[in-house]
Amino acid sequence: MPTRTRFTTWRTLATAAVAALTAALLTPSGAHAAPRESRPVYSYAHAVREAVWVDTGLDADRDGRTDRVAADIVRPSEPARLGRKVPVIMDASPYYSCCGRGNESQLKTYDAQGRVVQMPLFYDNYFVPRGYAFVGVDLTGTNRSDGCVDVGGRSEIQSAKAVIDWLNGRARAYTTRTGSTTVRASWTNGRTGMIGKSWDGTIANGVAATGVRGLRTIVPISAISSWYDYYFAQGAPLYDGGPDELAGYVESDAAHAACAAVRKKLADGSPPSGDWTPLWTERDYVKDAARVRASVFLAHGMQDLNVRTKHFGQWWDALAKHGVERKIWLSQTGHVDPFDYRRGTWVDTLHRWFDHELLGYDNGVDREPMADVERHPDQWVTSRSWPPHGTRTTTLRPAPGAHAGVGTLGLRRAAGTETFTDDPALSETDWAARLTTPTPEKAGFLTAPLTRDLRLSGSSRVTVTATPTTASAHLSAVLVDLGPDTVRDYADAAEGITTLTDRTCWGASTPGDSACFRKTAARTVRTDYTVFSRGWADLGHHASLGKGVPLTPGKAVTMTLDLAATDHVVPRGHRLALIIAGTDKDLIDPPSTRPSLTLDLSRTSAGLPLTGGTAAFADATAGATAAAPAPRRLTGVGTPDLTAHIPAP
């Protein structure tokens, strides 16, 4: 069903029904206007707290019984007594017992009867008094659930989907993990919104891609859209590890003992060669975007080097292709939740989004600009659409300069070559710091100083024709804004924020579950340059992602690198630069050899999503002085802290 039809039809019916049911609580006596905002009219202290175990229909741990997943529920008690049903906000996570949720690493806690006391994050504190239920699901193989962790595969997606099916009367749940007493979700209307950061948001993407009925919206934050792209970039390994290790990191003690076969299957299906296998096909949600019925409110840090921004870019483009209702926030942070960089506005916007999508309130959130983008720390701009109307792919071409390795970037095709030698000890920060200086490990190409601002919105592609000297080679391509700026320090361990000591409160509290969280502030750094988009590849996968092959030394190979999505303005007076190099230290692993590569500049180009297209670039470079900048060492962010190779909570 096309999303627009679902959205309009449901809104019309739901608005009328909900308005009739809630007018007494949400509008003054005698008022006739439909409600526009849910309000905290229900008691959080007296909320119903219960746990159910939903049958997934699968037996991943092979114990002869179908797996049951634990769903902890906090819901207002008053609506059920009045015969009213409430919608659900749901976060399905592997982190509730192993690793914690949010900036303060909160875990679920329980009373003596096994009822949840502390539900991590603010969702239950804020939304339960406003007439929502909150459901925290332990993914299969974690905390109090049966089964095995299969890292975004069928078992995990089904474990979350089964809960939505139960909420809509299509699955069975029990009052205990092993008992036979069933329980129905008679208190809900089944309308569900999923939310979560990182792995949690990934599960929301995956469940939405099943097309399950009842899932009305998802809010994926810094989420994975294809697990292959979490571990590899076009054949180049991003981490020294695989999904089997990740499963072992989050699984419960019971799952660790019972799920060795599943971990082996994960290891066998994800070879370090970077070849695409059926395991990755199962965990690719982008291919199933046509099935998505839910609306999508997406948030991502544009400097996220954990769940890199290719994930939101390809997911967003696929959703757009299929007409999915959507909204996006893009920050300057790394892997950070919006609650920790724009708290008040985030809570307000999320509130209005859920009111609109789950309660059917016509509050105008769907008519607001589609995109919010952080242009400078704590300074945001909006776009009516994203990428903005008039954004077109513009082909820029490198050319030799006065010094080897420091060339120019413009619209005209040029002849010539540039050669560099892979140095796995150096990273993009090293390359950019020496961008204006000839060095052996990279080739850089710069525009003249711009005479007008130039905006890039979306995903770029860089096509490279390179001749290697060895049988293996990895490539990196990065886009750089060369000019002074103050940016969030995404390379710091906190990835652009500083956690303060005082707290702000978002909802109601109980003795065991506070709604008050430590405030944060932007952590900034002054730089001479900003790396704002990146892409990597293994040159041996130039012909096929399914099978890498050894390179023939001395034989030219052409490959197109997909660069991560972004929204960045290169200001007037700055230069736009493209760097092509080998191993990007700590961001990809090195090849088995240390090659030199010669670029054929006549067959190398960058396709960039410029607002205004070719004309905008021509205008921004018209009359500019093309003289090369003076060689000097530039200052940027530090080396990013990438010690935790997990989709961190």
C-alpha cells in the first residue's frame, strides 16, 4: 500500500475516533476543537508494570521449544478502566542488561515480582502520563529472552516483529518464560512506533522492512541499514572482527552456553575477504524498502564513524524512491543521541511526531520542513525537502598542479597522472593536515578559494582509475573543507558533547526511575580544515562485490567509491578538496601488501550532490584566483577514538 494513502486515510479515521475518546481529558469543557497535543493527565506512579513473554515461532537455540522474548511494559492504568485503548512506543534492544542505554548507561531493574522498576531513558517517564504505553523488548538471546543473538538476522527481527503481532492480536504471549498461561494485549489499539539508537534503531529499520501491520512509525537514531556496510566498505574491512564476536558481547549467559552453533554460522557467513554472502543479504534492509508501511523520522550524526553515514544515506534514498513519509535530523556529532545534543527541541519534536503518527493529531508536524541540519555547533537550519530541491550531481575532475600530489579540482577533464604509496600508519587527519604539501602517501586536489558558498547535500561518488604495483590495494577518498572553522570535536571520546553535572527532568519520576538526566554541552575545537565525507573500497572488488580477485600489477583498474552522505556548506573563501589515498588508519584495515598506485586523472572524477548543480559550482569558482595555497601543516580534530567496534548504545 503506498504510504501516502495509508497516511491520509488513517489520519482521517483516527483523528475523528481519538478526538471523541479523549476530548474530556485533553480539551476544556465545552470545547469542540480536535486535540493537538497529548498532555500528562495520567499517573506515572500508578502505571501498570508487567512483563510478558511473546512466542517468536522460532527455535534458534535448538532446545525443542519455540523461543519467547521478554517484553517489559509500562502503561497508564486509567485508560483501561475507562475502556480506552492506548498506542505503544517500543524500543527493542540487546543492551538492557549487558551494556546500558543512553549517555548514562542505564539498565533495566526489577522488583521481587519481576516487574520492571527502572526502564532506561526518558520515554516511559514522558509518554506514559500522556496516554502511551512503553514496551522495552529484550532481543532474542539477551537479558530475559530465549533464543540466540544473530546480529540483525531473521531471529532478531522476528523477535521484535512478534511483539508487534501480539500487540495486534496475531501472536501469543505468556505470563512467564516457561509457563502455559497466555495473556492478551487488550489494553492497546495496536498502533506502534519503534524508536532506538544504534542497534535498537537498526532493529526498527529491519522490522519496518518486513511491512508488518500495526507499525505506524519508526525513529531510527544512528542506525544500521545494511550489516555488510557496518563491517565492510566495498570489500575493504572496517574492523578487525565480525558479527560472531558482537553476538558474544551482548548475549546472556544462557545464550552463550546454547548458541555456539549460531556464532559459528555468523563467523562462517562473514568471511574477512569482504565478499558479499547470503548472510549479508539477509541483513540488508535497504533492498526491502518497498515493503515499508511506517513513516520514518531519522536522526544521524554526520561525523559518526561507528555507524557511518552511508547507512542513513542509502536508507533515505530507498525510502524516498518508494514514497515513504519521512523526516530527518543531521547533527555535527558522532554517534550521539539527539537527547544529548538538542534535548528540548528533540523531546518537543518527538512528542509532536508520535502524537501525529500514533494518535492522529493534526498538529502540523507533517507540514514543517523535512530536514533539520546542524550547520555550526548548536546552530541549526532547515530544508523543506532533503536533499534540497535543485540538488544535482555535478562531475568535478582532478588535474595536476605545480607540485606533485597537490593538484586542482574543477569542471574540465585533464590529462596526467598522480602516484602515491599506501602508508597504513597514516589517516585522513594526517592527509588533510598536509593537504597543501606534497607527501608520498596521498594525492590532493583543491579548488581555488570559493567566491560563493557551495552546499553539498546527499551522497557523493568518486570514480578512480588506478594502476597498482601489487596484487592487493585499498583505496580511500575523502572530501575536505579547507578553511578555518569551529566544529564539534567528534574525535573526542564523547564524540562532540561534554556531559555536565546538573540535570534536567523530562516527565514524571518514581523512587526507582528518575526522569532527570545530566545536561550536556557542545564540545568544540577550532580547525583549519574539516573532513566531511568519506568512502573506502578494496580495489580487488572492482568487478564484483560478491567475489574479490587478486590485482594484476601494472594493470589499470577502474572502480567507483560510494562516499558517505552528508549536508555541508563550504563557505565563501574556503576551498573544496578531494584526497585520494590508500589505507585510512583505524577506519579501514590495510591490504596484505603495501602498493603504490598511479591515478589516471583523465579517467578519475567525483560526482558531488551540489545544490544548484554545475551552475552553482561555476558561479562559486568564477573569478577565483587559482594559485596553490602555501605549503604548511594544518590543524584539525585529533585522531578519532575507535576502540569500541560495536554499534554502541
